[in-house]
Amino acid sequence: MEPLASKIRPKSLKEFVGQEHLVGESKPLNIAIAQKHLFSFILWGPPGSGKTTLARIYAKSLNAKLYALSAVSAGKADIKKIIDNEAGDSPKVLFLDEIHRFNKAQQDFLLPYVESGELTLIGATTENPSFEVIPPLLSRCRVFVLNELSGEEMAKVIKQTGLKLDKKATDWLVAMANGDARQAITMLENTKELYGTITVGTLKDTLQSKFLRYDKKGEEHYNTISAFIKSMRASQPDAALYYLARMIDAGEDPKFIARRMVIFASEDIGLAHPTALVVADGVFRAVEIIGLPECAINLAHGVAYLCECKKDKSAYEAYFRAAADVKEYGNLPVPLKIRNAPTKLMKELEYGKGYEKYAKEDLLPERLKGKKYLFKKQH
């Protein structure tokens, strides 16, 4: 039986909900689809944001032969079969879901076919492609960033299902799905199948059922990684280690977990224990070198350590205060005293004049003199 998400999948941009910065009038994917531009690209965004749908709409606009693979289970042999298949005059478009799961050797194998134009690649990933896609392949693809759907956009997707539910149920589902259209549709389908009617109560009952548990494909990995991080933030090693074990058991990429730990070390621990970043980076390197199953021990070591560290978000918060001023005021003039002065003319213009290494004078631009971003905590 065809899943509801597949049945109602948009066939054109007119039916597509969200990502206006990419598919709106005069936006890049809208233009590419309308003018049938053939090029490789990567769609980077959270689950249920429309990556697969956009790939299908794009391939259809080119009258291309679309091959869909998941990097979790596909390998070199699957790529070779596609290359060997006859497609006539139609271009071959490979949609590679979870491209970040392809290892370096597999990406190296794919590269020459993308370079020659024998394959047009559309990669989909929830991870930053800069970390997981090899530079030669990344350089031959444009990267489009998708956003999670807004509450209003989620409500439109729910309406497209044709299933009946009241505003309270809709609002609850929008909040639960957190921008993931596929999860919302799956919830609706399972609730209808289990209970016949869709209410807040039946939706909650479905959420507790087996249908939406973290499976081997990692459908709920964002829920679990959230619980993992919040447990470390609360300095609860038992909870954090439990969620770590749950992710490892579900087949989560250990590098994904380690990368979040590196971020956590600076975002949440920061100045309270600066060497936490060194430890987290060491865990990440160990995971890269050792791999599963043994690297689970390295992860557990790092998790326990990060949980026990004191927490201090002051550096993280200071950066975003400064970033807000950059956004509001733009490129304010840098004081002459601390400008670079590599030429005689620049020195004549007093670039660098009066500069002292350890001056206590405020070195912010004139407009921001006296502004404070970093509020240190006492440890």
C-alpha cells in the first residue's frame, strides 16, 4: 500500500509548500526548473523539508531518467548499474539521499561520472556538506540550503492530506512535528488507521505507539540528539549515556554525535572549562580513526567528561550579541589606530598611528564605543 506522503507528494512547484527563497518567482530552483538547466546540486536541510520532492520535480522538468538511491544501503555496484543502463536521449539524474553516508572511496568513484556529465547528481543531506562531501565533488555541485517549514506552511501541508482534524489537533501536530512535513503526514496516516478519528488525544496515543520510534534509518534522530544534548547540558551523565547508547544501537553515524559534542564544548561549557573543546575534538578524531563498534567507548568517555564540566554560555552569547550589531550597523569604520598600514600612503593617512599592543583604550568602532558583549561568569 502506497504511503500517504507518497500519494500526496507535489508534482510541480505550484503544489510545493515552503522554501520560497529557492522556488519563489525569480529564485534559483524556480529558474532552473522553468528553463530546464541541467546541473548537479546538493539539497541541505532538515528532515521533511522537501528535498526528495524538489529532486523529483526537477528531474521531471528535464524529462530525465531519475534514479533514486539511499547512501545508507547503496554502493559502487549500484552506481555502475545506472551508468550501464540505457536512457536514450534522456539525461540521467541520480538522486542520492543521505549523501553524507557515502564514504570517501564511494564519492571518489562517483566523481568522474559527475565531472563528465554522464550523471547529474542531486544529493540530499541533513548534515553540512562541507564536512561530509569530498571537495572535488562539492566543487562541482551548487549547494541549496532548505529551512524547516514554518507553522503556517505545516498547516498547509496538513490540509493537503485531505484528512479531517480540528484547529486544536492541527496546532498540536504542527508543534510536535517541528517543521518536518513527512513526520506530520505519517502521524496523521497512522492515527487515522489506528483510531479512525484524528484528535489531540488520538495523536498523542499514536505518538506513544511503535509507529514513530527511532528505527534503524534514524527517523527520530533529531528527537534523540536533542535529548542527548539537553542531558549533557543538565549535567546528567546517566541520561546522556542512555541516549548515546540508543543512538548507537539505532545505527546513528558516530561522527554526527561527535560533531555535536564538539559544538557543545564551546556553546555550553565554553570559558568554564576551555579544555573541554580539546577533549571533544580528541573524541571526534578517535571516532574518525577507530570507527564502530569500539569508538562507542571514546564517545562514552567524552560524554561523561562533558556532563561533569561546569557550564558557561557567555562566549557563545557574546558572539551573537556582536553578530546582531554587525547585522544592524553593517561594516562600521575600523578605528585608524588599529588598521593595517602596509604602504607609505596608508601611513600618511595615519593608519596604525598611535597603536600600542596592550592599550586599554576601547578599540571598537566609534558607533559602538563602550559596548559590552562578553559578560564573564565567576567560576
